[in-house]
Amino acid sequence: MPGLVSCPGGLIVIGILTLSFAHINSEIWSNEVSDIQYGSLGSSVTLTCGGAQHGSPVHWRQNGSSVRLRHSLTSSGTLVLSNTTRSMEGNYSCHNQRGVLLQTIRLRLGHTPGYLSVSCRVPNHFKIHCSWTQRVTTHLPTKYITTYSVSDGSPLSCEQELIDVNECIISNPEFWKPKYLVNITEVNPLGSNTTITFVDLQKTLKPGAPNELTCVEVTGQPTQLLVQWNLPKSWPGGLAAFPLKFELQYRPVGSNLWSKLETENTSAMIMDALVGHLHHIRVRAQDAFINHSQWSEWSQVVQARPWSDPLLNTEETTTEFYDGPIFPSIFPVKATEKSPDSSFAENGSVSLLIAIGLFAAVMVAVVSTIAVLLCQLVLMQDKDNTGKEQEAGQCDKTGTDLHGEDEVLANLKSFQVGALLFQPS
């Protein structure tokens, strides 16, 4: 059987294998292992080609394409990126003159950590939940170190149950030492920053909303409603040492005013419901002993109508719709209220306008008459002052003028009496 070397096809195979082996060796020798380098956005970043020989020309590529000439390339083969932006992120590779890969660098750009927005809630006497969000988006891999301290004591760990969730939990806090300091440190490849939050346990204590609120009518009682609910899910049941008090609010549909009841039980009886009307009911909770703690959010609103005797309910009903700001949907409501008749108010308004118009006309007539009479009096006084040389010759005329003046005064009195008679009561 002829040997492989003597066969022309065998020689070709051997040549291909030899070239492949040489290429693999060169890739391994050239430190092809990718490195990750981090840089700050907006700054200058320098990439160094570790496999380049000093003074040898180096060619850089970004994501397989040649790097743009606007970036500076030093004689030692380093690449300087100025005023970096997110578009400059990616995989960079440097090559020698023969195109052999010398090194690859994965570049990631972002910001150093800033202060966090931290929020802590105390849903019961046994847990403190603290969560946070970034005020500065770093665009870089980040981890958080979470601790807390009480009364200047040594730091203790605030447990992070899930790494990918920005929340930690403090178990069994000491309520007789209500001043807690929560320390959350954000760390990324460019640096770290610490945010400290003060938590007052008693003022922050806020139960969850009561659950499974129900309301039913009381047979034979047209003004009563029985309301029941369960403790909040966040509040441990069966512990008499941590009781809750509840505020129950109710109102007829369409009213803006709430009536309220307070109780430490998980049920209450409404005694003054509006007969025949649909009502909305809600309830909230607060720690019974810590009065300056927070009320819970309101429970889901339920609706109910008191019992009514079907034999006596003969009024015609109409369908209305209620869309209050606190309710998530529109409820069809049966009601017997009727809007007030507005015809009486409109007729009263027209009568009032007619009376005002008549009064104004009378006053205009009176004022005009008075003005005319005053003008006549002024003219007569001017005639009386014409001089003593004409008094003797005009004595009879003067008597006539005086008689005319008396008539004017009499007319003035009669108009005043008429104005009083027409004046509205």
C-alpha cells in the first residue's frame, strides 16, 4: 500500500494541517485572551496593546473595523480615545504589520457611583424593608454593601435576599431603640459612594391595608349594615401584644361627606345608613399603641345597600352612574332621588328682574322732575334780583310769580309721595 507522503493528496492534507497548527500557535503566543477595561464617560481613555514590541507599528480595530483616524495613536502602540461616548464601547483589537492579532480589549464606559434614593418601610414590629434606586445611572456592573447601626453601635448586616433586587431586610428591630441608621454603599469598577438614611421606627411604622372587606345587609333593619374584614397580610395575627385599631368610613353614593367609626375589632355595625340607598364602605388600620405611627392605605372600596321591605318599596327607580375620584371603576347605582325642580327658581328670578326695572323707571322719573323744579326755582330767584327800580312797576307780576312758586312746591311734594308709594318693600 503506498504511503501517505507519496500520495499527492496526502501532501496537500499535511500542508494544510501544518499551516493551521502554525496559525494556532501564533494566536496563543499573541495573548489573544480578551481583557475588560473600564473608563469614565466624557474623559480620555488609553488602550495599551500588550503584545506589541516597542517601536513596532500597530493597527487597531473596533468590533472588527479599523479605528477612525480622529483617535490618536502613539509610537508605543497605545490608542487614546478622547471625550468618550457610549458609541466608543465595544471590542478593540490590536494587530502587527502582518495582521497577526496581538491583544483584544473589551471597553465599557460609565460613571462613578452617586448618592442613592433610599426608602425604608416598617410594615410590622418584626421587619424593616429598605429599597433604593440609582440617582445616577452608571451603566456599569454594580454591587451594594448594606449595613445598619443602632445608637452608635457596631454595624450589622442588612440582609439582601435577592442579589438582583435592590432591597435589604432588617429582622427583629428593637422598637425601644427607634433610631436606626441604614448604610448602603454602591461599588462599581470606577469607585464607590455611601448613602446613609435615618429611620424612625415608630413614625415609619405603617401596616398594610385590611383585607377581604365585606358588607352585608341586616334583615329587618333598613338603617343597618354589617361590615367585616381581615387583618393586613403584613401584620402577624394572633398576637395580642400588637393590636391594631381601625377606622371605618361610609357614605351614600353621590355624597362627598364620609361618616366614620373607630374600633379595635375586625367588624362593625353601621347603625345610621340611609334607607334604600347604595353605600360605599372602606377601612384602614393603625397601631393601637403608637398614636404617631402612620395609618395604612385604604382598603378596596365595597358597596352595599341596607335591607328594604320589597312590599313597601313601590317607588320608581332610575339607574345612575357614580364616578368618584377614589374609585377605580364606574358603578351602576339604583337610586330614588330626584333632582330639584328649577322652574320655581327661574320664575322667581324673572319677577325680581321686573320689580327692579319698575323701580328704576320710577326713580328716573322722580329725579328728572326734581331737576326741572330746581331749574325753575333758580330762574325765579334770578328774576327777584333785577333791582329795586323795577319792583314798583312789577308788583302784580311778582304776586303771580309767588303764586307759581307755591304751585311748584306743591307739585314737588306730590312727586315725593308718589316715589314713596312705588318704592319696593
